[in-house]
Amino acid sequence: MSDAEAREVYAKARLGESVTLGSRPAVLVVDFSCGFTDPGCTLGADMTPAVEATRRLLDAARAKGLPVVFTTIGYEPSLKDGGLWLQKVPALGELQIGGRWVEIDQRLEPREDETIVLKKGASGFFGTNLASILVSQQVDSVILCGATTSGCVRATAIDLLQYGFPTIVPRECVADRAQAPHDANLFDINAKYADVVSFEDALDYVESVPGKVGAGV
């Protein structure tokens, strides 16, 4: 089935309507840790364009005083906290707490007042207090960035919908190891879970919302 045919099928099923965004967004950066953005790790790939686009978006969000939250995957050396996922993806065992692969890519320059959520599963919500973190900061919408599009980004997008957070995904700010799963999952995320938008649209949204008093000073 061609892309045009797929779009027609989805349109007939009334999939792909837009969500209504609020005025208090957060930027959620999923797993742009060194283990995913450095090809030196078994799980890694060169995600430079997406990392750099995300950094530009973060700069704008920080200037506005918007909440920024990162997630990263990390396991104890015993790997017993990895559950069944490590059977399916043994390379996840390289992501051990305290090691470089668990660190957020320094090109994003995570700040001391920005939360880093340690997770063990695909979704940023599974087994974490991410929902509480967002609620406590009165977040009503999310700009979702990170890796991988077909894995943890998709899983997190599904849970963002289910937890009631309208979400946009700037296509230039997410990445995967291969183009086909990246494209297919962006198509599906846009149809069912979040709005896939351009970087410029996401930046315009950030610029349009009220900022925190004194932000960027």
C-alpha cells in the first residue's frame, strides 16, 4: 500500500484529528542519552540533527521558563531490574547506572533544575513518577522529543494521550536507527496519539505561550 493509499484509509477511519494544546507546555526529552546518540554504544546511532534541533527548542523553552524533563534508561549491574525487556534487547544491559551511556547527551546541556527521570521500560511513565512531575508543575501540554521514534518515543506518546496530556512531536526532534521504522511510527503517532508537526511550528508554539516572570534573565 502506498503512502497516499494509507492516508486515504486512515482518513476514512477518521484518524489523525488534531489535539487542542494548552498554555503551559513542558518539553519532554526521551532517552537522548549517550547510549542512544553515540554510535560507540551497541544501541547508539548518529542522531546529531535531531539532538541539535532539540537543543534549539530547549533554548527557546528555557528562555520562556518552561519546564524541561529528561528521561534515561539505566539498570543495576545485576540487570535483575531489567525484566523481560533484556531478553528481547540484550544490548540494554550496557546501560548501567553510573556509566556514561546513561548520561544525557551533553550537547543538550541539562541544567541542575531540570528533572532527569530514570526508567526501566519503554514509556517514560512506566514505573516512574513522571505524571506527578508534570502535574505538580501545572503542565497542560507536552512537546515530545527524543529517541527512538519507534520505541520509547512512541510508547511515551501513547501514555501521554492516556494520561490526558495533549502532545506535539516535532519531526526534526526525534530520531531512530533506521528510516523506515522512523517514518512509519511518525505516521502512526500522528494518526492516533499526538500531532506530528514541523520544528518551526513547535518553536512558534513555544514562543506563543506565556513565559515565567523573570525567565531567561
